[in-house]
Amino acid sequence: MTFGAEERLAVPVRGGTLAGGVWNAEAGGSPILAVHGITANHVAWMLAAGAMPDRRVIAPDLRGRGRSSGLPGPFTLNDHADDLLAVLDRLGVDRATVAGHSMGAFVAVRLAERHPERVDRLVLLDGGLPVPLPEGVAPEDLPAVVLGPALERLRMRFASGQEYEDFWRRHPAIGPWWNTAISDYVAYDLVGEEPDLRSSVDPEAVSVNALELDGSSGYADALAGLTLPIDFVRAPRGLLDGPPLYDPAVPAEWADRLPQLRLHEAHDVNHYTILMTESGLRQVIPVLDPKENRP
């Protein structure tokens, strides 16, 4: 199934085929490689792609998610970065703006670290900076604390598509802002047959990546070593529409360490609506596609 004005993406990678979509395939200029979050899929970028008709947007389903859910592990950030390189090679893209939302921003950083010659600049949407471990929370408990109901759903079963949509409509950071793009995103995530439907996301992949978000395994050093332009956009509310994923002090500290890091504050959005609503995109598109970079 496809949604919106996109073409299917099918790229040979380790263990099978990486899926996804391409919007605005005939657009000129430098393309945008768009990387989704930890329990998401490429349809999260549908609204953004529609708002940039002059920019080709290439959005894979990461290994263990969407129509790439059958790909085997390992699922580390480096493995995802290798898959992204395969996408660029397959499509003949020498260099791209690489944009990542949430965990996708961490993947974007790893790609830039490993293959800086393929990345023009990074755009990190409420992700990509190491997430401080909350006081009193053990590292192995971080996924449940940060992801909440997004993690809960991965082991649930649903009798129908409507039941799955109803589950999402109760999500405090998504339900009140429901739109067609979110509906398509949710529908794409659902796999199986009634009455045994489930999310496409592999829980093992999520557990691996959630433990990498604190900057461990050399990630913080990799980020600190980058020299290419980086834009970071912070959402003022988090994954449950409450406290933000990032206290303002975190990006400020990284801006001191990385002189090429430009900080942007989004307003009146949360971790999800920064990307999947019109109000969020009005603030994000000027960063994703600055006027000086447009054809």
C-alpha cells in the first residue's frame, strides 16, 4: 500500500529489501533523505514532502519497521546508517540533506560520521542529541519511560483497523491533532489479518535503539566530531504532550561544543506534531528547505 504522491522504494540490503517511499521524484536540486523515528515508518514524512514540491524526498522504512520489518538484525544505529548509504547508492544520489526525526536523527548523525562526503547538512528534529538518563531511572528502563504507549502497542493485537486507530486516537500527544496524514501513517503501520492485527515494528529493534539514545557506544564522540552544518529543532512538549524530550539546556550545551550547530525553537507543538501537522511544518519547512537552497 502506498499513500500520497509517492513511488515505492525497494533497495537490496543485508538480509533482504529495504522498503519506503519517494515523493516528488522528478524535482531538481539536492534531495532530502528523511529518516523516521524509533517506532515509526516513512509515512511520517508525507506532509513534509507535500509541502516541498520542488524537493525530492527519499524516505525509507528503517530495518525492523514498516515494510522493512522482516529484515534481520543487528539493528544498531550503525546498521541503519549502512542501509541509508545503500539507498543513496541505489538511487545514484551523491550528496543529500539528511533529515531525521527523533531516533532517525541519531541515524542521520551516524551516517554523517561514517560517510561525511555524502551529506550536505543535517536537520535534526527533536532528536539526535544524547538524551540524558532521568534521575533514578536505570538504563534498561529508559525505553518504557521515554516511549510510553508507543512501546506498549508493539506487543498488542487488534481485531480491526478501526480498533488500532482508536488506540492511537487516545494517545495524548496525537489524538487531539488527528488528521488525514496521521490516519495514513497509522494504517500503514498495521500488518497481519483480522482479528490478529499488530504493529509492523519489531520490538527487538526498538529495544536495541532505545539503549543507544543516551550517547553511549561512542555516539556522543561521533556527534562532537562532525564539522558539517547542523540544524536542530526542539519541540517544547514531549512524547506524551508533557515535559519535553530535551530541556533547553541540552541543545545549548551542544551548541557550545559545535559552533556550526544552529538551534531553532518550535512553538506549541509536541514531539509528534512538530512533523505530522500543518502547524508544526510551518515552523520546520523553512529549516528543512531554506529559500537559498530552493531551485
